[in-house]
Amino acid sequence: MSALFNFHSFLTVVLLVICTCTFLKMQFPAILEQKTGFRGFFWKAARIGERLSPWVALGCFTMGVSIIFF
């Protein structure tokens, strides 16, 4: 089933995109300099990961536990 039709999978994909973009921005800042267009979406995801990192980490932990046990 596609991640767009299953809410649990959709949340997993969103968390993975946020975490991946934040990591890439920290390692290679030049990749996500553009704030508009297609790469602007990834810049915004990285910004969410930077500013809300405790909440994103809690979401990743909760999602990991739910995937393992449920």
C-alpha cells in the first residue's frame, strides 16, 4: 500500500524526510541554500528539523517503538 493512503506510513515518511534533510543541511550546507522551488521544500523540512529537534526526536522515537511493537 502506498504511503499516501496509510496514515502511519505517511507519518513515517514525513519524519524520515525531516531527519534526512536536517542531517544533509548540517553536513553539506550548500545543497540546501535555495529557499524557493523544489529544493525549497527540503530547505523547509530541514528548518523544521532544526527548530523543533526535541519534538522531531520524540516523534522518531515514538514511531520507532510503534513500528517495532505494533
